[in-house]
Amino acid sequence: MNVDDEPTSVRHLITPGETVTSDSAFMRGHGTYNDGENLVGTVVGTAERINKLISVKPFRTRYSGEIGDVVVGRISEISQKRWKVDIGARQDAALLLAAVNLPGGELRRRSESDQLQMRQLLSEGDLISAEIQAFFHDGGSSLHTRSLKYGKLRTGSFITVPSFLIKRAKSHFLLFTLPQGIIVNVVLGMNGFIYVSKGSGVQNGEEILQQDPEALYSNKNDIVSDDERLAIARICNCILALAKENQMITESYILQIYEASTQMEVFDIIANSRQLVDVAKMNL
């Protein structure tokens, strides 16, 4: 491969041992090493050039986020003034007590009593949606849930896919209105963690908070009908079918797979993933 004349940020597929460039003017980045005058790739991935720096970003690797990424995580530990959250990265993220909304949307400084009641807000094993706010010096990420669209996740199913299959989009909070008036919400975490849940049709978190001030951190699941359970399971299997075929997971792709799968049973979707993906590609 020759990147000498390529514009900045152009990406190329690289395999281990392949020469990325023979121009000594380029600097070695992650995923490369110098072999004499040649710069050689060490992993399977895409070559990224930023000015004179060339690196190879591997396809399959642990999630390394960016500021502003929407993620889904599981509370793994509670420590002083913070929760530790498993987001599938090299180390757990931190959710500071000051970076969450208090029950009822109350705005005030956090006190010692708030620290003692942290487990009443979020306890070990709880699933949350959050946004990456910053990074610490050791590479760990800091999360926040100050917006009402983030917070504790309930009444749904949790699935995981490789993080590189999640395409960065304008919104990672999807709402599907299905036949029979069933509404399903999907949170696509950039870390490959996905939560599919029963939808209420109310997108505005302030409206929910006005109806029930304690709903923000409630552990009580809503009542889910059999049809809603099947719809959630079908959406989950449609996403897993896309992941099985290494297809990017987007709102339009999920909807096309769902429509193509309506004539088959939920448990047959993953086994027929190749067929469904082919049908979806023709309709896109």
C-alpha cells in the first residue's frame, strides 16, 4: 500500500506484515513498526493517516471511547462519591455523584447524606445509559447522566455486539412504532452494549419526571404484555443477526431486518441471518 499521495485521514485495509509505506518521512503510530525503511502493519485493521502520523486501528479491540459518546454500562462497584461502571473498556468508567440528577430533578450541592444514599440511587448490577464527559490521566473515562434522556434502564433486554459495528449517529436513542401500536425503545451504546426496552411513546424526560418524580431511579419494572415481550425479543434477534453477519447496526438496517423477519418465528431469525441481511440490502 502507498499512502504517500493520499489525502489526510484516508483509510486503507491493512493485514499483519503488509508494508504501509516506504517513505521515511512518516512517523510510526499504534499498530505499526519500522522494518528498515518500511513502515509495517502489525494488526488487521484500517490505516489512518493524520498529517505525517500513520497508525493502524484494529477491527476487534476493547472499546476506547471519545468524549460525547453515548454508552450503556453496568454498575460494578460503589466507592466514595462515585460509581464504577463496566462499559467494556480496558478499565471501568467513573460516574461521579456530582454528575447525576438527584431524585425529582432537585438542583443543589451534594452532601454527606447523599453519599450515604448512593446505593438507593444506583446499586451494583444496575444498567444505565450515560455520556462520556472527560478522560482521566490514566486513560479512564468519566461519565455523566445530567440529561434526563440518560439514567437507569428498566423493563427490557440487554445484548452485546462488537463495538466497531455501532455507527456514530445523530441520535443513539431509537424509537420503533410497530404493528398493534407497540412501541420499542433501543439505546445503541457506542461501546457495543445495547438495551432494548418497552417504550412509552414519551420522549421528553421532563414529562415523565412531572408524572412520577421517583421514576428516575425506580427499580420497579413496568407491566409488559406477551406481544410486547415478543416485539422486544424480535428486535434483539434482528440486531444479533446483523452482528452475526458483521453488518453495521443502524436504525434503517434494524427496521429492514425486522420487516423481513415478520413471516418467521423469533427463534429462527439468527439462524437465517444471511437470508435476512440479503433481503434488507435489496430494500435499502
